[in-house]
Amino acid sequence: MLEGGFNNGPILLFIFLAIKMAGYCLAAIVLARLFQKPQMQGFKNVIIFGFTRLLVGIAVVLATTALTNYYHIENARNVYIGIYPVRIIEWFLFIWLFFDYKLEKPMRIFVYALIAGLYSYLLDIPAIASAVLLAKY
């Protein structure tokens, strides 16, 4: 509990989502440069990309949680690792829709989606670490 009787849960969730949102916005800037789409580097477009990516990520987490509960899957580590293909698909769709709608270079999108899927895991590290640290205090 924090001072004033507040539970850490909402704060932990906010920190986690803020880190993910910032990371997705950074990804939008990098992808805009890689695809030479300067119009996507504007503040509004970066925020739209980041927020939309965040919402899809939340939806996938909720769906994954529902499926693991329905099928009584208890090994969280395997589920966490197993969502990598889903993350690749998510990133492929986002890169295609926001940066290469004509699908001119599908292999390039796929390679970036592979990297971005790993990047999503990388974003989890500070988000989870901050949650763990805050939970201790």
C-alpha cells in the first residue's frame, strides 16, 4: 500500500503501459525513417501509432489470458515465449498498414516484424522491473 491507502496495482499498470507506449512511439519514429515516410514522424501520427499498437497489445494479452484460463494452461513462461509468433503478426500488420500499405517489400516488412517482436520483449524488461521495484516499496 502506498500512503493514503492506495493500492500499487493501478500505478504498476500505468508504469507498464507508459513504458510500452513510449517504446511503440519510438518504434514509429524509427520505422518512419527506415521507410522514408517523414509524414509519419509528426507528433500526432507517432501518438496514433503508439496508442493503436498499445490497444492491440492489450487486446492480445486479454485474449491470451482468456485462452490460457479456458484451457487451464499454468506454465506462464511457455505462454509468454509462445506469443512471439503473435507479436510478429501484430508488427507485420502494423508496419504494413502504417508504412508500406502497397506491400512493395513484404520480406523487408517481415524482417522488421521479427526484430520488432523481439523489441516488444525488450520493452517488457523495464516495464516489469519497475513494477517489481515499486511492489517492493
